[in-house]
Amino acid sequence: MRLETIRPGSKRSIHSLVSILCVPVPLWLTAGVIPLIFFATFCGAVAPAFAQAKPDKDYLVYVLSEAADKVSLVRFGPDGARVDHEVPTGNMPIDIDGPHGIAISRDKQFYYVSLAHGRPFGTVWKYSTKEDRVLGQTTLGLFPATMDLSADGSLLYVVNFNLHGDMVPSSVSVVATEPMIEVARIQTCAMPHGSRLNPQGTKHYSACMMDDMLVEIDTGTLKVSRHFLLTKGREMGMSGAPVTTKTKMTGMKHMDMGGHGLEPPKAGDVSCSPTWAQPSVDGTSVFVACNKSSEIIEVDAVKWRVVRRLPARAGVYNLAVTKDGTRLLSTNKRDQSVSVIDIKSGRELARISTRRKVLHGVVVSPDDRYAFVSVEGVGSEPGTVEVIDLAALKIVASVDVAPEAAGIDFFRTEPAR
């Protein structure tokens, strides 16, 4: 055992003393140098004091598994993360319906699941959170994907992503949730994704992967109010709906037919290929994930111009903002990581690697303490939900779910059990 003198007033702290005294040594040595009661009580108590605090309640999130037609309720609490229960979804017994997007009403009474594959048109289903019982459904467009709900829960905005169809303008469906009827189908552009409403509920934003556009819908008129071309060097904000025809890519192979967002850009390609549009907490900005160019564009929602381009990790895919408006989170589909970005400076605070590849969605708990990330996995691997502590900026729990974990949304907190 090495003895060391620590002078009063030196920079060596009590932690230095602990590190010296608490090293594993034979018991016969400690008896002559360190009282056993000190070793057993003081040294044993230091680690918990400096360990990451566990949650004092349970955090519940719903996550979809696109390759297994499953809805999983994941419970994260003092004992870690586990699947509380699973709910089967879809109505094709010998094929996959492909649940992709999920949205939970603010009163926590209902959740909505988009079934993307269809025959050929997809559907959206309404469930009760109390019993996981189907309450209604309606048919939408081709490959309905990401969704968002109005504050009062009366209208559901669903992008018709049209992953496997021709490269033609697609649409955003608006569904009245009480009768489960599609009340509007608003044409936008090719392959819309990332459906989000601003905090005021007055504007809806989506991003079209194949037309490099951010599209704004006025929720009062249910019409496209503005659109924005995101291609580097050609950035331009315009009023009204985009004038699009069948694109030059019609009949060609999609950028990524299987897991959209996985293919890197070709040499000289400056396109954005946006996959997500996330309004800031005050609604003055919209952050757009450029999956191809691996950057995040901030668009001023008032002046309708680019504020800045933030460098991002490879294949940035989905975005979320903390409730206090200070941090932006991104899932990086080709980088196997999550980025936590300081919004004010644009600096990446942390790059957090995940256990498996092909990241998908991210949602932040209402108290800004945790982020929950869905990871699709590869091949026959299970999907995963990773839990990130936003204070420690590290993964503190992980749980396997059914394959190809996709849409994810926060449900509620409740006493630990």
C-alpha cells in the first residue's frame, strides 16, 4: 500500500484521500493501517453519493415496431427500463401493415397509429390508452407516416410519405378524430415527412425529401401558405403552394427504398433531402433535418429565410427540442448516434453512441430530464429504446422491443412500481 502525505491547503481533496485509502488490499494490511469500520462504511458510501441519481418515478413511452406490427409500452423507472406490455396492430394476417407514426392526445386518453403499407392506401387507427382498444380507423393516402395532433386533440395531421410510389407530389391528410373522418387532403410535394405543428397551433410544417422543400400549412384555412426551397445555393422562401409536376426521378429507383435516409450523398450532391421539420418552443424558428447533406437548417418562421446551417452527424433524421427551448436533439441514422445541440450557440454538446444501428425517433420527457430514442436495428435484430439522461448526457437504460422500432411518443409519468 502506498502512503501519501496530503498537505493542508493543497489541491488534493477528500476524493484523493478516498482513492488512496479505498484501493483493494489484503485484509491483514488494512487492519494495521485503516480501521475496518472506515473502510466498510465511508469508502462504501462514496460511490453512491457521486453516482447518477435514479428516477424517482416511472416514465412511460409508446413505441411502434414497423416490421412486427406491434405497439409497445415501455416503462422506465428506478429499476431500469422494461416493456410493460405489447399490443398487436394491423389487420393483414399474412403480411406486415407497417405501423410507422404515433401521436398521443394531450389528455392522455387516446393514441393514434399510422399503418403505412396498406392495399395500396394506408390507414390511421385510434386506440384507447386505458384498454388499448381500437376505437376507430380511416383510410388515408399512400404510406401515411409521421403525425401530430392539434392542442385540443380534435384534428390529426398525417403526412402521406408515399415511400414506394412514383416520385409525384403527395399530401398531408387532416383527420377529425372524434368521428375518425378525413376532412382534408392537402397536396404538398414529393415524399413529405416530419409532421409538426407550431406551439400556437396556427401552422403545420412538413418536409419533402425528394423536392428539398419545407412546407407550411395554415391550420385555419387548411391550405399551403408558404414553402421554402432548402437546396444549398438555391435557398428561397415563397408564398403559396409549390408548383410541382412529376419530377425527373419518376420511374427511377428511390434514394433508399428500404430504410429511407440510409444512403449517403453522391459526389457533388448539394441537396438537403429533408426528413424532419421541428418548430422551436416559441414558434419563431423551424429546424429542418437535412438527411443527405448532414446538416440542420434553421429557418426564420416570421421572415421566412435561412438563419443558419448547423453541421450535423451523418444522416441526421429526426429532431426534438427540450421544453425549456435550450437544446435540440437529433437522431443520426447513418452515424449510430444521438446529438445534443445547444440551440443558442449551435454547438454540439454531446454525441452519444447507441447500442444498435439505424436510429429513428426521439422524444423528450416533459421535465426535460430524459430523452427516449427508438433504434430500428438491422435484419433480424430486435428494435431498441435507449434512454438518455439529459443532465449526464449519457445512456442510462436500454430495452429491446420488436424489430424495426420506429415512431415513439411520450405517454406520462406515474409513481414507480
